[in-house]
Amino acid sequence: MSEQLKNSLEQAEQDGKFIRTIRSFVKREGRLTKGQACAIEENWSKMGLEHKNGLLDFTEIFGNSNDVILEIGFGMGKSLVEMAKNAPDKNFIGIEVHRPGVGACLGDAAEAGITNLRVFEHDAIEVLADCIADGSLAGLQLFFPDPWHKTRHHKRRIVQPAFAQNLRTKLKLGGVFHMATDWENYAEHMLEVMQVAEGYKNLSQENNYVPRPEFRPLTKFEQRGHRLGHGVWDLMFERIA
Ligand SMILES: C[S@@+](CC[C@H](N)C(=O)[O-])C[C@H]1O[C@@H](n2cnc3c(N)ncnc32)[C@H](O)[C@@H]1O
């Protein structure tokens, strides 16, 4: 590590800034199709948000003061676009690092003619820290996050105690953090983290999982899993303090 980098990391730590070295994703250089590239070119000025522009003013961005739901790691954006289409009285912000996914999402959103969706192509942790005001979100969703199967990679799982508290500061009181996973060991990990996370109430009556709510679209991948007898676990926690 260069002396200059070491000094700036030390300075940032002294200033109380959280230094993150472990990331929840590995940037895949997946090929951008022509359609995805066109979708980005045509729609970025309307739907794209830039991390470098800092804190967002939701009312200015959406032209209304409807509730805002933020999705972390939307993949190709299928379920995000469908949710935005089905809930025109809400606003949606999606964050994804995978450029082909951003292109696919923008293409589908434009085709569906929706106006209540905006998208970041950036690390969600940095977007949350720098662009989202505290106490501003009605909902946060994290669907099928990378499970990091191997035990030595569990530290890369995005759901961790500090992450749960970061998210809590971004939610309004009464706002809900909704997770879903098809990997049982990750579902158990999520539950362990969230059951002891300060300031949240589990919306499950049995203090574990909730049935998939109607508003979370059933993806093709999930339908296939159901046919093969695989489980999916939904968890919903409300900010209460
Ligand atoms: C397993 S995929 C699931 C995608 C989608 N939610 C679905 O249900 O199909 C997880 C996605 O999260 C994205 N991701 C992981 N960590 C992220 C982060 N810190 N910021 C933004 N996206 C992230 C990955 O690029 C990947 O596309």
C-alpha cells in the first residue's frame, strides 16, 4: 500500500468514516448486449442516478412525495420493474453494480412506460451512505442476494449486524426491510442477524419467516425452484425505534 493511500485511510478512520475492504459482490465483466447498451443510452438521462451527485431530494426527482422503496442488487430488474408497474402510487429506486442488469432493467422499464423508477449503477453500500437521507425510506428490499456458499466467504454476505443498523437509519419509523433467499443457510443467517438487531420488529408471527407477500413477484427462477421442491424464505422486519 502506498504511503499516501495509507495516510488517507488512517485520516478517514480518524474522521469516523467506515472503511470497507470486504465487498458483497465481484464485478463480472458480463457482455453488454446491443439492446442493453441502447436502453442505457436512451434512458439514462431520464432514469439514471449518479452516486457522485450526492444526497437525493426524492420530491425533486420523482415530482411527488409518494413513499420511496429502495432495492439493493436488483439483478436484471424483472421483479423491480413489475413492482414499480403494479404500484404507481409508490416510487422505486434500484441499485445494481452489474451493467448488463442495469441495461436490461432500463429497457424493460421504458417498454412498460413507468415513470416511478430510478436506477443507480453503483455499490449499494456507498449509495446508502452518500445519497440517501436518514429516515427517508418506506421500504428496503434485498431479494436473493449472493449467498456466498462457502464458509470462508460468509463474511462477504451483505446481511451483517452493521448493515442492518445502516439500513435502519435510512428507514422511516414503520418502514420495512424485506429480504428473500432460496438458500436455507443464508435465511438462517439473516434471521440470526435480524432477531438481535436493535430497533426492529419481526413481522412474522412465529418470529421467523413470513409467507411471500403478493406484491413480491414470483420470478421464473423461483417458479422453477418451486417445481423442483426448493424452498424460498421471506423475512420482513419493521423499524420500530
Ligand atoms: C444473486 S443476484 C440476485 C439478483 C436479483 N435480486 C434477483 O432476485 O434475481 C445478486 C445481485 O446483487 C448485486 N449486488 C451484490 N452486492 C451489491 C452491492 N453492494 N451493490 C449493488 N449490487 C450488488 C449483484 O451484482 C447481483 O446482481
